[in-house]
Amino acid sequence: MSYTMSTTVKMPFPATVTAVRDALAEQGFGVLTEIDLQATLKTKLDVDIAPQVILGACRPPLAYAALLADPAVGALLPCNVVVRSISESTTTVDALDPDVMVTLAGGDTLREVATEAKQRLAAVLDALQHPLADPQTTSREQ
């Protein structure tokens, strides 16, 4: 079983991070944390990696339902979404597959929460593949 849901898009890293945040918001997720792995590893280990961030996304109704079903499941929250640069024009987005939560914790209620979370995260990834045209961006490019 794969532990992530992924998509690769033909967009530069900064634009992808913005698009991911917007798509998460459209699905009712807020970003609680952001870890800049490139900066952190440079500071702590003096190593260079391509731009990469971890967004700790949370949809409060889903988090609450999961916690009601199993208070210890908080160790598996929030839903982590990783945005990583592959090249100047290509970025990959990986989201932790919510089915992993069910595999680790079990329970019918958690399965329902994971199913909804997975549908919403799939919609986020799909939105990245099918962005709505921004009239301002389109007019600037012409």
C-alpha cells in the first residue's frame, strides 16, 4: 500500500505552493504549520536540497470527528502535504493518504473520516491538474 497521494504539475515551486494553499482552502482545510525543509536542512546540517515545504493541513470538523473516535489519533494529525520542486518548471505534491490513519488506528468511525479526508485531498490534487484560468494572469501573459 502506498502511503501518499501524489501529483506532478508543470508549475514552478512558488506558484504551486500558492495553488496548493488555495486548493486546500477550497476544500475547507487550513494550514496550521509550514516547515521549509530546504531552509531548515541548510541551517541545521549545511546541506542543499531542492525547495520543499511540508504544509500541516487541518479541516477542523474532520479532526474533531477523528478525535472523538480515538483521542490518540491526534498523533496522526494534521494531514501533511509536501510540495517539492523537481525542476524550475515542475513540482510534485504528495499528501499523506488518510487510509494510513485507518490502517494504524482502525475503527469504522475513523474509516468514515478518512474516506471524506481522502476525497477532499484528491480534489485538492485534481484542482492542481485543472487550474481555473486567472483572467489577470492570462491578460498579463498576452
